[in-house]
Amino acid sequence: MVKAVVLGASGGIGQPLSLLLKANPSVTQLGLYDIVNTPGVAADLSHISTPAKVQGFLPADNGLEKVLTGAELVVIPAGIPRKPGMTRDDLFKINAGICRDLAAGVAKYAPKAFVLVISNPVNSTVPIVSEILKQHGVYDPKRIFGVTTLDVVRASTFVAEKLGDLSLSKEVVVPVVGGHSGVTIVPLLSQSSHPLPDGDHSELINRIQFGGDEVVKAKDGAGSATLSMAYAGAEFANAIIRGAFGEEKGIIVPTFVNLAADASGGEALKKELGADLDFFSARVEIGKGGVEKIHGLGKVTEAEKELVAKAVIDLKTNIDTGVQFVKGGK
Ligand code: NAI
């Protein structure tokens, strides 16, 4: 029994993600918000024979207030996607402002909601949303998540492909830690539930880190991953629904969170990283309040330690860019 809201619901990700949320029987209300087209998307989805009552809102007539009032789970895929040759950081200028404004709405109208940030660059937009909630005095780090699930989904798929059996892809679990762009994406292949044969896996690691580029290139100017992202976003939303709203225990998913969300786990992870990072995508256990426990890296190889060290350098800059955007009032 969850009221879920999608902000950016008419977009390439927003529409299929809203479809998957409408198909989730635990969602009983689904609010759709975008600057365009939500009445049509909502009317269309509302004919699907599942429990969720669907409503669409536009900015006019206090649409943001109306959609967010009573929301328990807010997913944010609003913002522009990449075109060939662009990095996720190139999106910052536009998406930072969109996330800031939507976060202010969440702070005012749904301060207790779980917020799942998809808009890129996630490494910076999650700090932005967090800073805005802080400014409004409603910040709970246990409830704000950067969605990095697509990296996890890609890792499972590509490892299964490498093992020559795509039917394994639903079973393969590879922790992917760090952040969500380029070298900050660190797949821990040594911890794969389905071990790969010994050898050099740098090509596979590179494919997981830059898998998004394959889609951007293939779409040739028409955007970035939308369908696979919608799948990943719905999987992550469902993990939150099961762990925070259901009775299930032991749901552990990688996600980009503030390490203060679990003080002891976060401090232990910082020691492992050898860095005083505020945010990191770690394996997180989801409980009633959101982040229940932040897990450490576990046993990693020397090569993986090097990948993590590289990720930390970029992450520091990305996080700082997000924080300064809000604090500097840019
Ligand atoms: P899109 O352009 O197809 O859709 C974005 C939607 O956001 C549009 O419908 C637009 O009208 C809406 N929008 C813009 N400003 C808004 C505002 N102020 N309030 C509400 N809605 C607003 O883009 P797409 O492909 O759906 O991508 C969305 C975002 O997701 C991009 O930033 C992209 O980089 C990111 N993304 C994240 C991934 C991840 O793994 N976290 C993976 C793939 C994309």
C-alpha cells in the first residue's frame, strides 16, 4: 500500500518506469508529474487492470504540491539525457537546477518520503537534493538514494554473457560500488556470485563502467538508456517497497547514499576507502526507516583497490560540485 510519485513521468525513462510501477501490486496510488504530457500518460496507464489509482499533474494549478502531498516514495527521472560525446557531468548545468527545484517541492510537500534520484549526474544530484532538504530542516540521510541499479543490472547481464549463458543473468549478483559515472563505477567481479575464470577482466570492467555509452551511441542523438533504466529503477523501487514498507528483512542493494545514514557502517567504510567521502554507492541494507546498514567493501583484490582509489578522486569532485551548487546559490 504505497503512494508512489514519478517526477519527470513523461520522459523516456519516466513513461516505462511509470508503467512498471503501475504493474506493481504494492503501489496503490501513482502520481505522475512533468512539465508536459502527464494527463495523457496518466489516462493511458489508468486503463491497466492493476490496483494503483493513477493521476497526472502539470506545473499549473499547484501540480507539484498536489502530486507530492501524501507521497511516500518519490522517483526523480526529470532532466535532460546525454547525446553522443557528452559525459554525465555535461548534464549538470540543466539537471542541477531541475533537481534543486523538485527537491524543494519534496521538502515542502513530502518531507518524509523516500526519494530515489535517477537524474544525472547522480554523483552530484544526490548531494544537491540532500542539501536542499537540509536547508528546509527535513533531511534524513536514511531516505535519500541515488539509483545506481542500472550498473548492477548491466554487470549481471554482461557477466552472464561472458559465462556464455544469458539465462543466468537474473541470478548473477555482482556488487557495483563507488558512484554512477565512468571510473566511479566499480564492479567487484571478485565477489560475483558466479565466478569468472581467472584472467584479465579489464575489458569487462570497462564495459560495465561505460555501458551507458553503448546505448547513447546506438541511439545516435535520440538520448541515453531509458528502457533498461526504467527496468532498473522499478527493481530498485521494489527493493525499497519490500524492505521499507513490507516485512522482508535482509534486502541488500547497492545505492549511492550519504555515509552518515549509518554512522558506524559509514565510518568503517570510510576507513576502508581511506577517504573522508560523504557519499558513496555501497551495498545498503534496507529497513523500515530506509538505510538500515551500510556494508563495507568486503574482500577485494589489489586491482579492485586501485579502481576504488580512482573512483574516490572523481567522487570527491562530483560531490563537492553538487554541494557548492546549493551552498553557493548558483
Ligand atoms: P527525457 O528527456 O526523455 O525525459 C526527461 C523528462 O523530464 C521530460 O519528460 C521532461 O519534460 C521532464 N522534465 C524536465 N524538466 C522538468 C521539471 N522541472 N519538472 C518535471 N519534469 C521535468 O530524458 P530520459 O532519457 O528520461 O532521462 C532522464 C534523466 O535520467 C537524465 O538526466 C539521464 O541522464 C538520467 N539517466 C540516469 C540513469 C541512471 O542510471 N541513474 C540512466 C539513464 C539516464
